[in-house]
Amino acid sequence: MADNAEGIKLSQLPHVKETVLKKRKNNNQWAINKRSRLEHRRLQRINEAKNRIKTPDEFVQKFRQKELDMVRMKTRVKVRRPQSIVPESELLFVIRLPNTNAMHPNSRKILNRLRLRNIFHGVFLRANKSILDMLVRVEPYVTYGCPNLNSISNLVSKKSCGMISNISTPLTNNTVVEEALGKYGIICLDDIVHQIATVGPHFNEVAKFLMPFKLTKPVEKKVLTQKRILFKDGGDVGNRQNLINELIGKMNK
């Protein structure tokens, strides 16, 4: 009886020609070989770039670019006073954008203070005078705006990780949150969202506990134009106000 049932099940399967099966197998093997070749070329380019001997002109050009970055930073601070930048909300979400290697050490130091050490990382910050001053100084390397409740909730639920015993731990359950932030009355992810959205009394503790959010590069090429000019002038960097939520939605995949 069991043999008959098995025969009926096999007879119900769609018939596939042998040539089609061979073609599928060949296509899969071709795709595997292509990925292997591309990875080999990528590693080869990396090794060649590391072993390439730089000319003195290249060192001089890189040094001049770094010094120019410093001059532009000072100019931005003088022309665009941080006090004149009044965001629509006390809460900001800042995203680190791709940049060239010719960055002045002072710019890199400020980005490190903001915990934006890697591209496409994002952090929640309180929009005070000190933060706005730093954002003006590193404006060519970041974009920021005022996140709404929906963006905050999606980021926390999808990509939140906390620093526990010097280890980045995904916040997959409320027990982890309660153990780390329970002394502040924060026992679940909803409490974290509430503290961030309202910039509550324990905002600093929550922001420090949360690791920078690892966002993904937008699939659509038009989302980021790779232009290091202000967003209001058609570029990527600087203040986006409420439009930061659209960018968060496309990078929070």
C-alpha cells in the first residue's frame, strides 16, 4: 500500500527533460566559477594596491588635500555658525557617508567622538550646541536629520545591538535590555524607543549602550549621488530635516 502511495506521489511530479536539468547544472556551476573569479580579482587588486610603491608626488598631493580639508573645516565654522542651525527636533540621526582617504586627522577624530568610525553607520544624538558644532566641522562626511517614531522603532527592532561586557550583543529579547538598563527603569525595547523618541532623562545612557546601527548601501543609485555638497543644493551631505526618514527606510534593510 505504501509502495502505491509513493508511486502516486512520484507520478504527480512534473516531468523535466534531461537537457533542462543539465543546463541548470551548468548554469549553477558557471555562476559559482564567476563568483570565484571576481573574488580572486578583488583580492588581487587589494594586494597590488598594498604593494604598489607610491611616488613622492602622491604623498605631497595627499598632504595638501588633508590640509585643504582643515582649511575648509575652519571656513565652515566661521561662515555657518553652529548656533544658527536650528533643527526641527531635539533628536538627530546621523549617518556616516563614503569619503576619500584624504581626511584631516582632526576630522577623523571628531567622527570617532561621534562613534561614526565606519561608513553607513548611524547614531542617535541630542541636538545641542556641542553636537551641532562637530556636525558642521565634519559636514562633508555625514548626513543627518530628525527621525520620526516609525524610523526609530524600525531601527531598534531590526538592527539594535548593545555593548554588554565589551561585547556587541543583538537585542533579540527584553531580558538583555533589563539586565543592562533595568536600573534606569528601562526593561524592554519599547522603553528604549520611548527614551530616544522623547529624548528622555536617560537618553545619554541608552545612546551610549546602543552600538552604532549598521545600515546597508541603498540599492537605488539615485538615493546617494556621491556628491560632497549640501543636500539642499543637490548633494548628499548635511541636514535633511524630516527627509532623513526616507533615507533610513532605504538603508534599513
